Amino acid sequence: MKSSRAPRDARDGQQRTGFTASLEALVATCTGCIAAVLVDEEGEAVDYAGQLPPYDVKLAAAHFQIVLREICSAARGGSAHSLLVRAERYGYLARRLFGEYVLVLVCTPQGAFEISTRALRHVEVELSREAGWPLDALAPPSWTRVCVSVGANGVPVELWPRGGARERVVVVLGRATGLGEFERGFRVSTASGREFTLVREASGTWYADDEIG
């Protein structure tokens, strides 16, 4: 794949769809992710977001859609959900969504192995809802990208979904454990009586372990 960079707003004539914002947010919030492509069962790009020439990225995505499908066909009595590849200049992550639809990420060589599982889960749910695919086909757990405001001590005081109403945090029950390097997490109770685990990833993006609202 060519290494030249394309302008951020380059769409190569492709119209924006209901998937565009989700793909753009995935690229923006995942450190090491350079581009994301949703491809259909024929390897055609449904939509694209990223900082590389669209033609090159779409071609790579079509290739890895075929590779993942062939791996699934060769898996006797089993199936493959994801494919990770590290090459000299780029890393690739291909994820099956529904049917033969595949999400392909183009990353830095090591970046494909460090993509946030929370971010992947969030975008899989968003893409599935936009396409009308059954959510029960997705593997748990569920993570949702949220907005969080913190107090002077860095502890969450409000949380809300993108474009939604704010909900006040009334009690911080404790800190979450088992997190990655540079991650912070809290178990909180909100004014509505619900409890959430909130995790701030190294990228600065917050996720909740359930949907808000």
C-alpha cells in the first residue's frame, strides 16, 4: 500500500452515509488507527474514514475481507471473528460484523495490536444499529463512548451520551481495577439510581459499561 498521506477531508468523491461519523470517531479516538473501512460481502467499500488515500485503503480492505472469509471457510467446525496482521509499514485489523460485512482498520504496525476493545465494541453497536443488524450477534461486554466532566480532584461529577442530557454523579463508589497503563476507572452511582463503571483510556476517551439514558 502506498505511504503517501491524503488530506483529512479527502473523500475521493464518496458521499457521506449514516456510517461516516462512527468511522471518523473510531479513527479519532483510537491511538495508532489511521483509517477505517466498512466493506460488504463483495468487498466493496460501503464507507470510509481516515488519513490515507481512499483508493489504497479500500483496496487493502477488500483484500482482507477475502482473507478473513477464506480463513472462516477453512476453519472446520469453527469460525474466525478477527484477523490481525503486522506488516512493515502498517498493521491491519479485520473484524466480522454481520454476514460477510467486515470492518477493516489500517493502523501503525504495532497499533493494530493496541486498538481499544471498548472502542471496537462501541463502533460495532453503532454500525449494526445504522444497518439494522441484530445486536445479539455481537459478543459482550457492552461499552459505550460517553462524555464525562470531572471535578478538581479528577473524579467524575457528570456524564452524558453524545447529544444527550447530562446525569449527575452523586456517589463515587470506588476505583476500577484491572485497567491498562495510563487508564483510570471509577464505579459511580448517578442521580437516577443507576451504577456505571467509567473508564478513561490513554487517548482521553471515556467509556461506560452500559448505555446512558
